[in-house]
Amino acid sequence: MGLDVWDLSSPLLLLWVNRFYIYLGCALGATLWICIQITIRKQNLLTNGSLSLQKKPTYVSGVKIFYGSQTGTAKGFASILAKAVTSLDLPIAVINLKQYDPDDNLVGEITSKTVCVFLVATYTDGCPTESAEWFCKWLEEAANDFRFGKTYLKGLRYAVFGLGDSAYQSHFNKVGTNVDKWLWMLGACRMLTRGQGDRNAVQSKHGSIEADFEAWKSKFLSRLQALLQGEKKTCSGECKRGKCGSIQHGPGEAKPEPQEQGQSHPKEEEPFESSEEEETGFHDLQSLNAVVDVEDLGTIMNHMKKEKREKQQPEDKTEHVEDKEERAMITPALREALTKQGYQLIGSHSGVKLCRWTKSMLRGRGGCYKHTFYGIESHRCMETTPSLACANKCVFCWRHHTNPVGTEWRWKMDQPEVILKEAVENHQDMIKQFKGVPGVKAERFEEGLEVKHCALSLVGEPIMYPEINKLLTLLHHRGISTFLVTNAQFPEEIRNLIPVTQLYISVDASTKDSLRKIDRPLFKDFWQRFLDSLKALATKQQRTVYRLTLVKCWNVDELQAYAELVSLGNPDFIEVKGVTYCGESSASNLTMANVPWHEEVVRFVRELVDLMPDYEIACEHEHSNCLLVAHKKFKISGEWWTWIDYTRFQELVLQYNKSGGSETFSALDYVARTPHWALFGAREKGFDPKDTRYQRKNKVKDVSGC
Ligand SMILES: Cc1cc2nc3c(=O)[nH]c(=O)nc-3n(C[C@H](O)[C@H](O)[C@H](O)COP(=O)(O)O)c2cc1C
Ligand SMILES: *[C@@H]1O[C@H](CO)[C@@H](O)[C@H](O)[C@H]1NC(C)=O
Ligand SMILES: *[C@@H]1O[C@H](CO)[C@@H](O)[C@H](O)[C@H]1NC(C)=O
Ligand code: SF4
């Protein structure tokens, strides 16, 4: 807040530097004014924060004109507009969207007080031009991602002109419409109604697409001028939602468009405050945040009810009987919600998503903590699940509102061959979208196309899928390593599982009561199942891991109980990480107060290790607020061997398969030495020195399901 006031007053000060005394007087006056402003604001006496600012001109540092053009029309309009804006004596940039990385730069346009104009054409099936593809995809995902929040682009002033052809009817100007909508959903401030250029001269409002643009252009220029003169109704650049709403009803101004109705925008919702952006480990909290905006739930559930009703009135009775037995796990409504969030759904119960660390590593910006601890190449890692369903209905989880929960498989089932094939294809398609994206390293891109690892942990419970062993075998036969995470409710299935590269159990709590409170399991005998699952883990010869997610005030006080659980499952490793706060939601009571600091996680782990003589702290990934505790057998001649020899694993697992399961192997047979930078206490704090650390301007976290 204070900063904004300074930014606004500095140009005023400059205007007044005529004489020294005036300057001094004004400076003192301004300082006093600022102090008063700050005090008033702090005391919340000024409910309408912009009251006193309305008299002052709004500061605009410049105009950026972005275009997404294929045959050059939008590009031409961009330079026409740029010429027109020149008269206003503002810095102007004309930018091809292909060269723009919204992930790195869009938030920065708010602080720099840039007005952003988007001139975007629509092509076949309502798609953007190839040059605007990445931008649109990023924007759509952000807009539909609950973690970005509805204030992510608060204060960004923008205007959209779409280019299209009404002959394409339902796809007419779809890209312009969407860009406008997505920016609006992210809290940006629309300066004027979206313009619609129409190639179809007969239909075109002004007779030609050029005339459409001219008309919009002059409206835009007058809005811009008004903005520079500080017109009352103009968004001040520090607009709250409520205020932006008021300009939309202003004279001749952007009216709320139909698609916006029903969107609620909390006034003062701040984006997430934690400085680290990391995947949550808390398996169900993550599911909630990664999957469905809680606010969408009402809509989704209504859809689902409707679908159910429709199903109850079948035209064909024989089909209905089957239908009852073999229901699809993902309903069309749920599918739509998941797809919007960047999930690629496969068949009727599986999904893949591109993990944020995969993206990060493609760009040489560091891998996930599993890169640090085990040498996973994050840019070649496919995050997937063969079962979006689960047997818990955690307090944080959207799933108890919807169908896919159950204690056993009761849905239509897809074959593992199909799931694998489509998962890899979808994953590769998502990687391909990174071609030419600013910052992506060519050799990593090439490597990324070849999947080397599979993290079976996106959401849901992978071992509920009846053909999980088949799927694992298929993965291994393709040379893909397998990290599988389970929720400790299916001991029999854990026992029956064939060797995987690394098998995880989520240990969300250490006592019966807190487990019930946190996981809200469906099984009545959940505690016995939990303990049996840990015992089942102990029988495994390959690498096993407990995953502990610390939530302050929920599960951090039961050290002795954790130590006892460790002796039950005797895992090779224990990953401990602090829960990540992902913004408020109506389904969770979690607040920032529940998020432990890195030092608190370190202290917890030290105390825990003191209770377990066979274990030591091996590695650290500070960025994820995560530590690795390892069994001492992985410390060979004073050196840690927590990394994995993936090639060796593939050889061993092939042998195992060929021998029909008689030639087994153990965790120590496929270890690799841990590099120095990954060790606990290293100067790099777990950041691979091959990569470049990148500090984000925004605070948005990315929740990976892994
Ligand atoms: C192959 C093709 C497909 C198109 N599909 C659409 C469409 O689905 N919807 C639409 O509104 N306009 C459509 N258009 C019209 C273009 O958006 C329009 O020609 C626009 O002015 C192109 O801008 P550009 O020259 O900057 O690429 C299409 C044009 C072509 C050539
Ligand atoms: C969350 O808070 C609400 C109201 O404060 C309370 O009723 C509910 O029991 C809490 N839920 C949990 C899981 O603590
Ligand atoms: C070996 O692989 C085949 C598929 O190629 C599979 O059917 C079989 O069950 C596997 N055997 C073991 C012991 O994993
Ligand atoms: S899916 Fe998991 S293991 Fe794979 S890159 Fe992402 S965080 Fe790392």
C-alpha cells in the first residue's frame, strides 16, 4: 500500500521542481500527506481507498500492444494503434505474443503500470494462432486454477480486440472473447468493452474489419486519455474488485459480459503469501487444490445431479442395467472441470498433468526435491494416476462431494495398455507445447519427449486400479521408472504389488484420532488398515518411503508415535516436508498459521531422528521445505547413496520378470551416490548447480500431486 502511494506521488513531485523552496515545501508537504495517507489507510478509516487519489492523474508508464497474428492483419492493426498512441507521449512497445512469457512477465505489468492491449485473431475451431497458443494456454490454466486466486492480476489494465469472421458462427472471435474473459477472471481491470473485428463485410458492424478496428481504436484512445487525466470512473491501478465493477457500469463502458455472471470476486482476497512455491505433499489437500475450485463445486454437483436424473430415465433398458454396474468414474461435468485445470484425462478414470517441476527443469530452473534426493530428471517425468478415486474423504478434499470415492473398484475399467499409451502421448503433447517457449533449453526439450520416470501419485489412489501390476510392468518394459504413492488403506494390495522403483506410503498422522480427523477414511477399520499397510511395506525388498507432511497444530506434536510407526514399516527413507498453504478454501481450515517454517521442519526432523538410532538426515531441498531422512544402510563408507541407478533397476526388474518372480532384488542393489550439493548442510541447499535459480516475481504456488 505504502509503495503505491510513493509511486503515485513521485511524478507530481517532479512537476513541481521549479524552484528549490517550492520543491522543499512541496516535498515536505507531500511527505506529510503520504504519512497521513498511510496512517489513515492503516487504521482502515478510509473504506474506499481511492477516494483521495481520484483527483490525481493516474500514472501510466506505457502501453504494450500484443498481437497474435497469422496472416498479418492483427500485426498491422498493432502498428496502426502504436502510431496513434505516439501522440500521447508514452513509451510504446509492440510485441508478438510468441515472444512473450506471461509466466515471467505478466504480473510485472501491474507494478510497472503498463496498459496492455491484446489484438488476437481466431482460427479454425476457435483456436488461437500458433504464435499465441502458449500465451492462451497459460492464461486459461491460470484463470481456472484456484491457486492463482481471483486477484492475481489485480490492477492490470487491459483492452482486447479480437479478429475473426462471423461466418464461423459459434467460433466467431472465440480467442478474443476468451482472452478478455480469462484476464477478467484473474482480476485484471478491463478498460473498455472488447472489440470484435469481422472479416465478413456483410455482417461487420462498421462495414469491414478495418472499420471495426478504427471504431474500437478511437474508443480506446479516449479511454486512455481519460485514464491519463485521472477520470473519476477510471480504474486507478490499485483497484479492488468492487471498484472495477463500478467502471464496468460506467457510461459507454464495458458491461459485464454474459459469461461473467455468477462469478464472485471477493473484495480483499490476497494471493498466497508464503515465499516458497511448492507441491503439497499432503495428499488430499493437494487433491483439492489441484483439482476443482471449491467454488465450482455447487455447479458441478448440480450438473451431476442432473446427469443422474437423466440416467434414471433411460431409453434403453438393457443398457441401463449395465450402466448401473459399470459407471464411469469421471462424469462429463467433472471431466470439464479437470480439463480446464490442465488435466489430460484418459479413458474414464485416469489422468496426466504436466508437473510444474517438469516445466521448471525444461527451462533449466531446477528440479523437484526428488531430483535432489534420488536423481529424478524432472523434465522427463510423467505425473499420472490410473485411479482418480480414493478410499478417504479428507477434510480438504473435493472428492467427498462427488462420486469417485469407494472402498473397492466399482467403475468401468480401462485397459492398462490404453492408459499407458494415452498417458505418454498426452504427456508428449504437453511437452511439445514448450517448443520455442522463451527459456526452454533445446537439449532438455529433446530429452523431455522421452519419458524416463512415472510418478503414480497425481491424485486418487493408484493401487485401487485392479490392473495396477500390469500397468507397472508395461512401464518398466518401456524403461520408465515407477514411484508409486499410496494412502495406507489397502494392505492386501500393497502386499500383492510387484516391485516398483520406489514405493511410498503417506503417513498423514501418527495417532488414530488425528488420522481420522485429517483423512476421514471410509473404512471403519481404517486404523487397522493403516497399521497393516505399514507392516505390508516392511515386507517389501525394494525402496520404500514414508511421506510425512507437517501441518502445525495438526500432526507435529506426536514425535514418539511417529517413531513407533517407523519401527513398524521400517522404511528405507522418510521424506518430511512442511505443508504448503494454497489459499483459503471453504473446505479447509488450514491457514498460514499451520504452515511450518523451514527451521521448524528441520527442528522436527532433528528431534525425530534422535528417537530413531537407525536413521540420519541425508538431504535437503530448501525450496520445497523438505528433508530426507535415510536409513543408515545407505551411508556406505561415510558417503550417502540415496540416488537411484535407474538403468540398473530396469535390468533387475527385467530379470525378476523373466524368472517369474523368483530372482528378487533389494534396495541396495540399485543405489547411486548422492552428489554433494544435495546433502543436508550443503551450501546449495539442494539446488542443482547445473541450473539457474530463478526468483519469481509473483507468489503463486504450484501444487503438484506428487
Ligand atoms: C483457415 C481460417 C480459419 C478461420 N477460423 C476462424 C474462426 O473459427 N473464427 C473466427 O472468428 N475467425 C476465423 N477466421 C478469420 C480470421 O480470424 C481473420 O481472417 C483474421 O483477420 C486473421 O487475422 P490475422 O491476419 O492477424 O492472422 C479464420 C480464417 C482462416 C484463414
Ligand atoms: C473447521 O472450522 C469450522 C468452524 O470454525 C468447524 O465447525 C469445523 O469442525 C472445523 N473443521 C475441522 C476439520 O477442524
Ligand atoms: C512379466 O511380464 C509380463 C508381461 O510382459 C506379465 O504378464 C507377467 O505377469 C510378468 N511377470 C512378473 C513376475 O512380473
Ligand atoms: S511429478 Fe513428482 S517426481 Fe515428477 S517432476 Fe513432478 S514433483 Fe518431481
